[in-house]
Amino acid sequence: MQTLNLQRRSLLVSWDQFKSLITRNWREKLVALLLACLFWYMIKSQISGGPRYAEPLPPLRAV
């Protein structure tokens, strides 16, 4: 029974441990998140074919 309780405790993460995981090296994590979003945006823009332009207007007639 005691080993079962120890196993359950090892699986549970306390709030302090979770908070320390988030706040430790927060600058590096923020930079990694920004780079991931940037790369995702760049890949998305390449896949979608870039911006769609309207058809050019016909040339104007000389009056």
C-alpha cells in the first residue's frame, strides 16, 4: 500500500513545481515561442501561395 502511495505522489506535480517549470528560463521560452510563431507564419504564407492580386486593369485609351 505504501509503494502505491509513493507511486501516486511521484506522478502528481505540485503547483510550485509547475510554476518553477514555467518561470525558469522564461526569456528563452518566450524567444522560442516567438520564433516558432514566425516560422509557422512563414511556412503558412509559402503554402498558401502568397497574397492574391487582382487582375490588372486594361490599358487606358488615348483620347
